[in-house]
Amino acid sequence: MTTTTTPGLNGVDTESLFATREAVKQAPAAAAFTLRATNRWISGAHSRSTIDGFFGVGEEQRRPQAFVLDADHPAHLHGTDNGPMPVELVLHALASCIVAGVASVAAAKGIALTKVEAKVEGDIDLQGVLGLDDDVRNGFGDIRIAVDVEGDASPEELRRVVERSRARSAVYDVLTGRTPVSIEVTAA
């Protein structure tokens, strides 16, 4: 006999979500995670990242399989278009973090969702990246997110769910906060 477990509301296992929240409340050290990605250059602007293990819940964790992501630039930006540009991956990370948060927050509030879609746009001026103008920022000058959400709650409650997701989004925080980044170089 095979038993199939049906995911909770919106595909979120709220029992596990609340249990994790309570466990971390009781043992805050369990919340300390170190996430990793390894990126290797292939050719030109093409590189490949592997995301596999991480440290969390007090010990090293392994995934059943590694995630592999390619990044590149389009041909007119000296690439071969073997994957999205790294800045596009940032937009992907932001959109997917907001959407996952909306599903989780809604499930925790007992709201059944029928649609969540985030469209993200970012404006970038290549004069900075190309070293043509030191007064032009290298990264995005502006990022806009449009979230389309539908479910069994009022539009105002759905707006609050999206706002709560934004307020708790790790990727939003990384982009809008002041996360220190250090670079250590080993050169041979």
C-alpha cells in the first residue's frame, strides 16, 4: 500500500512551517545557515554555478542532487547566450523569493491562493559596467516588481500578504540593505 501526502494549503506544509518557527524560537542557534555556490568559468562570459550542500540546523546538509545554473551574456554583450545574464538571475531570485513568501504567508493565514505572479524589471546603464563613466552606477538603477495575486481573501488582505512577504524576503533585504561582501583572491 502506498501513502501519498498531500501538501498543505498553497503547497505549503504549514504544520512543518509552524513547527520550524517554534523550534527556532526555542533554539535560536538552529537558525544559523551558511549557503554556498561554486561558479566556474567556461569561456568568454559563460560560467556555471553549482549549488549543493549547505550548513544548517547545526550541521552540514546535503541535497539529493546539485542544482546547476549557467550564466552568460547575449552575443551583442560579448557572450554566447548560454544562459541568463547574472543580473537577470538577481531578478529571478527576487521574484521567486517574493512569490514563495506570498504562498507561505497566505497559507499561514489560511488564505487559499489561485494565482501568484511577479514580474520584475530592472534598469541598468552599461556606461558604469563598461568603465565609460565613473558617475554611473554599475548595478541596477531601479528595480520594479508587479505582483498579481488572487485568492479567497479581500484585495486589501492580499496586499498585506504581499507586503509581509516583501518585509520578510531575504533577497529583497540583500538588495536593499547593506550586506557586507568580501572577496578573497587566490592567484597562481
